[in-house]
Amino acid sequence: MTDFEGSIPVGMISICDLFEAVYQAITPDRQTLEERLNPSSPHDGADQNQHNQHVKDLAYREAKRSYDQSRLRAGERLREKLVQGALIARFEDPKKDRDRQISLRRWASMGSVKTLSDEQLLAIVAGADAGAIEAMGVFETGIILIDGERRQVFFDWKDAESVLSEIQQLASTTGTPDVKNKGGRPPDYAWDKVEPLVFQELAVHGKPGPNNKRFPSKTQLVEFVQIELGKFDEHPTDTAVMYHVNRWLAEFDKN
């Protein structure tokens, strides 16, 4: 729900409510993910041994990664529809006593998740302040800044229904999310097997940078991870790999 005080006009749906509907449509395992993110109790009892707790912690981290990636995908699906003009975003303008439309160019300028900078992507996945990424901010809060004023964004309900139906049909056809199902646990890749290899490479060659012949940029490190995961017949998106690369680089800085 929107964090803005005020009602959505009749016949309209808020952008954050539609975003949540899109997220649910493309995330068939969301109930499992959310249960692992919100366990009834963090410990099974005083006699919880260290190994079992480690397994629970690992399951939580895997669920969090999958959840974050699903939210990113939902934002990308919705942004695509806005850029295409399948949805017209509106907001109330008290000064003009009527609804105004948000330009398609504004949504396009927000950028695709695939083209975000490394720092921006890390900020999204890490749950940074909504203001860090305008697109994800408006999707999750329902609010956009127009001329310095907070405005509640909404769509015509019929248009939203049509778009949601199309996204649901596409999800059922393609089988999103695009991650492997390892049965009974949140789907994920062999990150734990690749992680020590990444730290080994960083220890030998250093962090990515223009003076690093092995990794002149993070792109080459992403490619290295993709090659290693390919040995397990696993092929995540570059976006998913970049998330882990950023996390590993942050951990490397601490050590």
C-alpha cells in the first residue's frame, strides 16, 4: 500500500498495488520465500546446535536473494509496460484540479535494471533508501516527486487488468522466476562453491580497476563467475551475478 495520506480516485489502482500484483504473478514460490524471510521463531529451542542454525541462516540468505531478484524482475516488467505506453501513469494536480499524466520519457530515463550501474544495483538489492533508485522507489511506495511535491501515482483499473493478465500469461508460459528449483528450498545457484574461488582471484589479482589486467572492470569478474557456474550447468542472469559480485567485493574490503 502507498505511504501517502489520501485516496485513489474511483476506477483507478495505485502503482504500488499493481507492482505487488505483478510481483505475485511472476513469483509462484513467493509463499515459501516469505515464510523463510519471516520465520515464526529464529531458533527451534535452547538446544539448537550450531550446524542447524547455520543451515537456517543460509536458507534465509538464499531466500532473501531470490526475493530481491523477484522484486527487481517485477519492477522491470512494470517499467517496460510504462515505457511501451501500455499503461499511462497519472497523478492528481490540485493546482489544475485534474489528473495529469507522467511522460513515457520519464520512465525510460529511469533505466532498465539491466543497465543500472553496479552501485545502483547493489543499492536496490541491499534495500537502500527508496530515493536511491527512483523507479523502485515509486513502485514500492506509490509516490513520485513532481516539481518537488509528493504525488500519488495510479492507473486506470481496466488498463492495469489488461497488463496484469498479459504478464500472468507470460509468466505461466516462461515459468518465471528464471532460477533452478532445488526442491523444497528457495531456488538458488552454487554461489557457495564459487565464492572461495572469487576471493582467491581477488587475493591474487586485486579488485577490478583500470590498472588490473585480470579484471579491468567488474564485467570481467562477472564473466569469471559465469564460467565457474557453467561448470555446474548453471547460468544465472548477469544481474544476479552482479549482485553477488558486489557483495563479495564489499566483504573483501572488510578482510
